Amino acid sequence: VRRSNFAQKCISDSIEDLNKTDNKNLLYRSLVEKIDSMVELHGWEAMANVAKHSVEFLLSNARSRSRWRLESFVGMGRLVSKFHRKHSCSITLEAMKSFAMTLPSKMAECSYSELKNCLSSSPRVEAEALLASIRVVIEHGDQHAMDLVGKRLISHRSIFSSFLKTASESAVDSIEPQTFLLDVLNKLLVQHSIDAEVAACACHRGSSCECSWNVGASDNVSEDTIIVSPSLHIKLTLDTSPDLAHLKDRDGRLPLHYAAARSVYETVACILEANPKAAVIHDPVTGLYPFMLAGSNENTAAAFELLLSDPNLVLGEIPADEDDEENDRKRKRSPSM
């Protein structure tokens, strides 16, 4: 009890110092590390309330107008994610949800160089902390939060390339890179396209620019002209992990189901090309086939393309999903009740 009280006093003093100083980034990281070490040393039960109030304080400061460095803030994401995995309770769940709603605005506020440096850090402590933070948004954020994170990731080609490289080589909180990338593709990327606004670049470096999607464009091409495929970010993701188009997520959905429901024609076509058989697999969540999802999304071109991908769809003779057939065989083999 005495050690726990001392730990609480240390963190309280740190919070008081943080409130008084203008240079919050250094003390912010120090406090995150201190909370983590105190919980490891004294146990969650003794430190739960201290951790709760500390996390609430830090998130409250992060939402204020104070300018936090992204690398400092994502340390909080790794911390709350770690606490939730090891000590899941209402305190950690609330912290996860609160962080998930705050990270998108922090990513939007940070500069190109700040985000690029965070993703390219060596060793990859900060980059992996950012991936863990993005994972928190996928698991506990709403669709608006996921849309904002996805939009920021594709805002520059070099940032997106750095993200793919780091994500494909790093396990996020013991989650395999391929599983993480599948969730990123389905939840953060398919709803976006490389339009004129994204493709344009404001760095004014001309031919030396490495951040624009328009790399290699001739000087006489207007900035308003889209010279890259709207689905280039999807193609780069599938090139990084070719099996993604064939993988089902925890809900049994394929990337084509997400794309058909929310994407532009080019993205649907890109994912369909990577896995043509997905066109005849119904979505277990809605019960609809991809061409139906595209139709409900008012994407007539995609719906037509999906219908033409398999004659059985046009004839109405849709083959059963292999997984459904296997489940039927298991049910037939099992003894009746």
C-alpha cells in the first residue's frame, strides 16, 4: 500500500508538472512511460484508478488546442491498447474508445514530415506505436473516425508507401501483418479513391517531389487532371500482400463485399481481378451477392461488371460457397437431436 501511494504521488507530481509547462511533449512521453512502469511494478488492481485518471488527463490535454507531436501521442495508443489486452475492464474500454475518437484529428493536424518520420523511424518503436494506435481506431472507432484515418494515410504517396512497408513487416500487438492489412483494406481504404484533390500536391517541389501520387507527370499536365488510377492505393496494398483479396475477416466478409458496398468502379474492378471467384460468394452480413451490393451502392458499372464475371450470375444459377457446402456436409454427418 505504501509503495502504491508513493507511485500515485509520483504520477500526480508528473501531471502537475505537465499542466504547468509549455513544452508538454517531453513530459507527456515521460508520463506515459511512468504509468506503464508503475502498473508493471505494483499491479493493475493497485494502480487502476491512477491509470484511469492519468489517461483521462492526457486525452483531455490532447483534445485541447495544445500542439502535441504525433510521436508523443501514439505512445498513449500503445499504452491503452496494452492495458486493454492485459486488464480488460470498463476503464480500459472507455480509454480505447476515447483514444479512437481523438487519433484521427491528431493525424489530420500533423505535418507531412511529422507523419512520414513517425512511419520511417528506426528503430520502429514510434512506427509500431502508430500502427497499434490505428488498430485501436479500427476496433473501437466509428466509421467517421476510420474514414478520416484512411484519408490521411493516402494523402501522400510516400506516406502510404511507408505505411505499407511498416505494416507488412511488423506484428501489431501480436496480430499478424496480413490480418492487420486486411482490416486496413476493408475498413480504412476501399471507401477512398485517388481523386484530383488527393493526387495534387502542395509541396511545390515540382519534379523533385516524392510525396505526390502524380510522380512522373509531365509539366504540361494540369494539377486538376487525375493521372493515376483512382484505385492505385488498393493495387499497391494487394501488391504488398497478394492473398488479401482471398481472405475473409472475422465476420466472414471478403474485400470484394466491402468494395462493392462502398467503393468506386475502379476499386471493385481491381479487387475482382485479384479474386474473380469472390463474385459468386454472398456477403454473410447482408445476405447479398457482390453485384447486389454494388447495385445498392448505385454503382451500375460495377454491378454490371460483377454480373458478367460469371455466367451463372446472369442465369440465376449461383453456385454455393465452398465454405457453405462444407458446413452443410458437417451438418449432414452430425447425429440428429
